[in-house]
Amino acid sequence: MISASQFGKVFRTSSRYANDNVGMACVLLITLFAFTLMISDRAKSWRLLLGVMTKPT
């Protein structure tokens, strides 16, 4: 588990690179993944992340 201060530091660092769409997508992925880690167990979060990444659009 990561603490709120660590997450804030990572988010601020990531947001510097969010000028383009790729950077913004990375920030959103990091945010969603960190959020699922906070509310769920690790294995379920990994299954959810893999499901999102492999889901056809």
C-alpha cells in the first residue's frame, strides 16, 4: 500500500508530463491503478487492470 503523501508526490511529478495525450493517459492509468490498490486486494486489482488493458474498445 502507498501512503497519500507518496501518491501526491507521484501525481505531481506525473502531471508535469501531462501536456500531451500520452502523458495524460499515463496519469489517468496511475491514478486509477493507485485507487484500485487502495480499495481492493492486490490480486483483484491486477486482474482488473489487465482486464481494462486487454478489453477491446
